Amino acid sequence: MTHALVAVTSPPRYSARMWKAFPKFAVLVVALVLAPWLAAAERKSVPPTAPRLALVIGNANYANLGRLANPGQDAQLMAEKLGQLGFEVTEKQDRGLKEMSDDVEQFARKVRERGKDTVALLYYAGHGLESDGVNYLLPVSADIRRRSDIAPQSLSVKRIADRLASAGNGLNILILDACRDNPFPESVAPRGVTGLVPMGAVLGVFIASATGSGKTAFDGDDGHSPYARALAEAIALPGEKLEDIFKTVRRQVRFATGDLQIPWESTSLELDFYFVPPAPPPSPAAQLLAAAKETSNAALFDLLLERFPDSPEAAEARDAVAKLRAAEPKETPAAAASSAALVLARAKSLKTPEAYELVASLFPGTPEAEQARAAASRLREAIVLDSAGPTYEGRELVTHIQEQLIRLACMPSEGSGSFDAPTVTGLRHASLLTDERYLWYRPTMAALRALKKIDAADGCGRQKMAEAPRCLHVNNEDFCR
């Protein structure tokens, strides 16, 4: 991922003891220093209304390389899923070299015609091959007998990426579910030499491959490849960024294949993209309506009608307050005066900065507004501080790591505080649950940060772990179970 450089220094690192010793005003100082640093790192998102185009190719019936079972069905699955997500899909099956070249050319031309905001996605399922550091996709007409046959009879992935990049739009996604097996002569691709090699970034293109060099992308035994099945499920997740979706896919494929297939991505995108955009935050009128309905307080309905008379929520508020007044005695001034307290109580239950800021904006000058402003400020400071975080060392670091391993069910429910065999084994197992790399045989902050990001539902209890060896030999020392 390419990020803009920001002319500020990285946030300072402190030990846990120094962190706790900070005076209270330091919290505000750190928040003020880090807030611009974090804001500068924010990226723009692709508008949900941007045009979406997809080209899906499935090559299964090879004339000279044998038939693959699932690429055609994988292409159909992806075409269906992408169509449900608003893509205008062009699906092609069993394409020869000229047909594939024409498909890519016509697709790139169509993308350019739709404009610079267009999101373009090309999914390919079928045979792929790497030769001399160059990745190729194989048409069904390919007859590869020697290495010199590969380039003239195949379509270069780099050429496809460059053609998409030249279409003038800001976001292109190239997904390669290739390298299903190795049907080639030994002189072309020796046994065990499979997979596509990671590529250099192409500006504006996100490239994803089902497996890396030396690995086979399994064709699957249930009608779909593990990669296609995981991808079809992941792109339907709401509020997930493109990069996070492929992290999920990688994790699922690793689990499904026992680490025999590990997908990779190459990206130079500068925009965030969501297949299913996150739900927008509730408007102040929507929050106030929710508070009024939860408490059945007529004063809150009145406040909504006063502050947001033209909002979509106003009509529902008018009906609700009319029914309340018809069914109950006339409201007392004391009841009306409690409106701020009711909205504040709701903010305390939600514990979000937005809920507290609603109180401050609706009831300026009241004690509740002052309390809400302070609470919102504390929450936002906590968000900033979470990104800086203290640094632990020694036994304290080991204790925190063990707490996370216990949370993830990767070690017994009691930690010794020492870096013992159960902790090493737990870290080794937990390393399979995350895409972040860390040394599992040593206590590090990288390991702790990675463990904290794993949801407990995705912990070690989710899968049946392979039996670990009785002893792990690390740095001339045996850790035995």
C-alpha cells in the first residue's frame, strides 16, 4: 500500500511504568499532538455510487492441458456475487489467446468510457504459470511443450495490469485464481515449481493471487476452489475495506488447506474501497428520535420537531407525540426539564463520542452539556491514546501476552508470568490466526499487538489444531509439553 508521507515524527514510545506516571495534562497533550498525525493519514473512499464493471473469465476445458473441474463454476459463482453487489458483469468461459486479449482490451475501453470514478474488477480462474519472473495466464488453446512456448501462447499478467491502469480510472482490481495444478512437462515447470510470483505495484491496480510461488491453488472437491468460495463470502461482508477482505480470504484459505496455499496481494491504491459500504453514522435527528422512543418522553419528541422540523424523522415524531399526549396527563415542567438528562443517560449507555456530542449540541449551557463534552473528549482522547499505547517489557509483557492467549483459547486458563512451553506453543498456534508476522518463540510487542486484533470468535478453539511436537527446540533450548 502506498501512503502519503506526513512531515511529523512518529509518536513516542514509553514503558508501562512511565506511562502510568504521566500527569493528567499529558493525556490532552498527546491527544493534541497525535490527532493531526492521525487525520493526515486518512484516505479518501470510492463513492458508493461509482460505476462498477467486472470481467469474469473461467478457463476449464483446455485442449492440450487436460480439463479442470471448477474454474467454470468458480467464474459463475463470482459473476453472480458481483452482480448482486452492483457490478455490471461480463462473463466469459473457455477463452483462446486472441479471445482473452480482445476481452481485456474491450473491458479496458469500456472502463475508460464510464469515467475516472469507475471501479473495474477482473477475475480469472484457470491455469497460470510463472516463467523467468513473469506471471502468465493460459488460454484454453495453449500447447506448452517448452519454456519458449509460454510467452507467445499466454497472456502476461503485467500486460493486463498495465492495460487496466491506462484506462484512466482510480481503482482496478485484478484477481487471479490460477495455478490449479502443474500439467506441464518437466522442462517447462519442474515438479513443485508452481504458483505466481508476487509482483511489483502498478499504480491504481490491486492484484490478488490465490497462491504464491511454489504453491498450488487447489481446485477444490466440492464444486469450487477454496479461494473462490472464501472470496465470494468475504466480499459480501458489510463495512470491510478491500485490503481487509483479502486478509480474511487469506486466513480462510490457509485454514482450509492446512497452510499449503497462501494467497498474496500487491497494491498501490490510494483510495479505500468497500464492496458493501459501512452503514452511515446516525444523524442527530435519528439519535434524538431513538432516545425519545426509548423513554416515551414527549419533551424529546418536541425537541426533535423544534430542532429538525424538516428531517425524515419529524413525521414519525409528530405522530408519536400526539399519541403520547392523548394517552397521558399534561407534562409537567419538571418532566420537560429532564430531557437533557434522558439524552445524557442514553449517551452513557452507548458510550460513543457522537452520542455525547448530541447532548452538548442540543442542550448548550446545561450541566448535562458540560458533562457530555467532557465525556466525549475523554473518549476521543482514549481513541488517540490507543493508537500510541504503552510499551511493555520483561515479565509484564509476558503476562499481557498470556492474557491474550487465554482470551483466544490458545493456552490453558492460567498464566505463569514466565515465557514457558505452553506460552511458546500458544503463540505458535495463534500465529496461524493472523496475517501479521511476529516471532512466536520470543515475547515481543509485535506479538501482543497482533493478538489484540484477533476476535475471540476466531481463536484457537475454532479449528482443530495439528498436534504440536512434544518438544520445540529454540535457541539451543528445548520447550517440552
